[in-house]
Amino acid sequence: MKKGISLLILFMLFATSAFLQQKDKDLITLNGVNAFTSKTEILQQFGGPIAITKPDYECGFLSSDEQGEVFYSLEYDGFKWTGTEKRDYVLEELKIEKVDSLLIKFQSELVSQNTSSTKFLEIAGDLEVSVDKSKGGVNAWFKSTLKNKEVEVFCITVPLYDDAYHFYFVDDRLDFIAYWSPC
């Protein structure tokens, strides 16, 4: 009897883990392509990238040194995927105004440069999120791209497991999505 209960609990843990992993993969889609996907699927949907580069991250889940694999970035006009030949690529950056013609979904709902932070939080529903409101936001690269450094930026962070996505709102409109992993 104990074996049966133990097996049932173990099965439920695996099923829950698989469901949560699938949920994270479906959290963001770009033209129907999940944020975590194969290079083949990216190339099929978006064609050849403008450039293929080797990012040089010191640490984190996209660091060649730390992960022991060579990472490549597929750079398109307005978005970038980064990954390896052995693992899925992750949608690393997405500049909303540059991809106006593409369909961006969050939690299966369409979002665009007209999506406000309030609407975004509505769509997020029960997801765990954190909100940071500051001048220029928390991302140094993103802050450097702002024309007006004094503009207030909302950063809504949606944690995955140990990593997360940052959603940046400028003048209360969705402007930029960035993948983040810990060092």
C-alpha cells in the first residue's frame, strides 16, 4: 500500500512539473512560436536572421563558459533568440515597436505597444509578478536606449523557475521584453 501511495505521489509531482514547464513555454509566443523553441522552428517561421553572433555573457543560463556549451544568437530586426545546438533557443529580447506586424501573445492573449501595465497585470492573472517603477527602469542596456532618461518605466517581472522575463512599459505602454537569468 505504501508503495502505491509513494508511486502516486511521485507521478503527481512529475505531472505537475511537466504542466508547469509547458505553461512557461507557452507564456510568450511570437507569431505562434513559443519563447523556448528549436532553431529549426525559428528559421521556419522567421527565415534567416540578419546576423548570427556568439554572445559573451560572463554568467547565467546563456553563458557559454558557465554552461559548457557554445551559445549563438539569431538576431532579427526587433528581436533576438539565443541558444545552443543541443538545447532550445530562448526569446531573449523583443522590441515591441519594431515587431508591430507580428503577433505577440502573453498567456494566450494578444499584447502590443498599446498594452498598458494595468491590462498586462489583468492578463497575468494569478501569476506571481513583481513591479518596479523607476526612472529608466532596472535594465542598464534598456535604460541606455531611452531618449528621455527621466521618463518613468514600469518593469513587471514574471518569474519562471530560476529565470524570468522582464516586461518594460514606457509611458504606460509595453515597449520591451527581455529574458533574464541569474549569475
